[in-house]
Amino acid sequence: MTDFLSPSAKNDLRALLRARRNSFVASLSPQERLDAEQRVAQRLQTLRPQGQWASYVPMGSEFDPHLLVPQDGTAIAYPWFADRAAPMRFRLACGPLLPGPFRIRQPEDHCPEVEPDTILTPMMGFDAAGNRIGQGAGHYDRALEAMRARRNICVIGIAWDVQQLPALPADPWDQPLDAIITPDQLIRPLR
């Protein structure tokens, strides 16, 4: 889809998707949620992601990726911000994750900065073409664009199935996903 949404229409779409996701997640029993997380972990393994991993700390009803990252003791990178105006970077978790400028837990300032090879990313919504809509600040889009200008990376969106849309307009600066994994699907967009 090539049509663009106005900023207010995007905000309305985010609100709708957030409400849909919140309602769905609230309906899950703890066992249903664990089963869904395990199915996503199994699908992720079929992609055989390599190299340095980056994950995220879930907010609200976002899919919790704790079962998705390697369990072999490999240090995982997480988004890191010096301040609210700074670009998103990735640092290894070399200690406890502490609240950052956006109140999202992030690695400590002294932890090594890295450029991950495989990045698990949350989102508000997605379509089968690999388009995603995030929280609206563009942090992931700017960081992914900069990394992709330097080298090849694999960006995997993690979401609940209720977050899928038939089509999602992509702005010129939106960074596409290389794969999307939900409890019921593994989507590999054609590029």
C-alpha cells in the first residue's frame, strides 16, 4: 500500500491496536500465554538467527521475548538512550537493567555498545508485507536505517496475531521487517 496516513490517523490506529492488544492479552490465562511464548520461540529457531542478538524489555501488553533469546549465557543487547533527545543505540546487558530516560529498563551506561546482527523488535501493528507501526517516535526506524547503511542485519518483529492488519501504509522512512513471528505465524515478507 502506498497511501500515507496523517499523523493523527496513525495515532488513532495506534490507540485502536493498543486497545485490541490489551484486550486480547487480558483474556489469556498464564498457561495460554506461556504456550504462545513457547510457540514463538520454536518458530524463531527455524530462522536460525546468528551473531549478536538484541531484544527489548516489553511495555504493557507487548509480547514478552524472554524465551526467545539464546539461553547459553550469551550477552544480549538492549535499546539504550543517553537522554530523551539522543538516538537509540544498543548496549550489552552487563548488569541489571535500569530505568532510562523513557522509564524503560536499559543497560547501564558503562556496558559495551554493539551493533547487533539479529534484532527482535516490538510493534503496535504489522502487515504481511513487513511493514510495522511502532509507538510513534521513530527510534527503531532511525537506528535500523543507520545500521543497514553500514551492514546487513536481520530485523524480526515479535507480536500477537491480533496486531496484524490487512495492509499498513509505509512512510518513506519506515524500516521494513525481515520476518514477523506471532504465536500462530512465521511471515517472511517478499522483498
